[in-house]
Amino acid sequence: MPRFTSLLALLSIGALAGAASVPEDCPPTGVSVIAHSGDPVGKEQVHEGINILADSFGRAGYLTVAPDLFNGTPAPGDINGRPDFNVTKFLDDHRPEVTDPIIETAIDFLRTKLGVKKVVATGYCFGGRYTFRFLAEGKGVDVGFAAHPSLLEDAEISALNGPASIAAADADDMTPPARRSQIEALLLETGFPYSLALYGGTQHGFGVRANVSDPKQKFGKEEAFFQAIRWFNAWA
């Protein structure tokens, strides 16, 4: 069974949340922040990290929405400290057949209600998998970025239909070195532009929250964000 540090909701106010305004002369590009991550530090801190990310993408010129992938039903802050918490059931409750429609709503909102021409997606941990799922042909995302993605399947990588970038932690039990090599090989086979950056001194979840008093973690968190922005600017 995979070990999760935590499984927390992004925002518990409906399927769409966290819209950030941008100047009128910004490119008509929207980013769907399908982020999810965090250590047992309390869901408020994780929510704050997601809000900061959404605002940061907005300041970079991207009209941003952050859908709640758990639809108001988050896991406890530290699921490993909760022997009564059933990880298998939780993941089944939030399997792709349940989660995909939430993201589809976000993409439709960006395209039809807000009028964006291209949609880029950034996902963290649980959400990283959905960056790839929605880079498949006809799913609505043009360019994707994922930080420390979890549960990502080979077929989801092979099916991508656009440029994809990954920020990986060197101490990520969910994506050990052998798995990183497999992911890189699969990305190469797609024929689409890709990048995979490995950040030393970081752990799973660093893209959303990190111990910024540690210079390695601080650099990794900040650089992963700029990695996403550079990727989107280059390919969207």
C-alpha cells in the first residue's frame, strides 16, 4: 500500500474556487491549479499554500482557478497517525471516475465562461496525476506541469498529447529513482516536449509547502514554481 503523508482538500467551497484576477492585456491563457499536497501540519496551512500558488500564477499573468478535487471531503491532516482511517476506501471514493468530472467543470469554466483560448494545468501530489490525465487528446489541457505526482500510471503518461514538465524530489518515497527513470523514458517515447527536474534536499510535497528556513527546500519550492511558469510561457 502506498504511504501518504496526508490527503487534504484544496478548498471546500465547491467545485471551483480561487479565481485570481489578471490585467486586461494579459494573454488569454488559463491555468487550472489541480494541486494537492502537504505534511501533517494542519489543513489550514495547506490551503494557504494553495491560495498562495493560485495568487502567484495570477500575478504571472494566468487567470487561475483551483478546483477542490475532494469535493469538500478531505482526509485527516495526518492519515498515518489515524489507524481508523481507511486509505483504500478514501482513494476509491476519489478515484478518477469521481475526480475527472470536477476538473472537467473547471476546464469548461475557463473556456466557456472566462473565454480563455488555452488551458494549462499544474498539479501537485494527488493532483499531479490529473495533469497527465487531462493532457490526453480531447481532454482540454494544452500544456501541463506536475510536482511530485503520485499514483501516476504508465498509460496516463503514454497518452499525453502535449508538453509536460515534472518537478521531482530526490527524497520522495512515492517516486523513487527507478520510477523516475521509468517516467522519463515514457515521456521520451511520447515525442512531445518534456522536462524532468530533480531538486536535491527536498521531500514529497515540497512544491506546495516546504521548510523555507532550509535553503535547499526554499530553493526547490521557489524554483519549481518558476519551472512551471517558464514551461507555460514557452509552450502555451
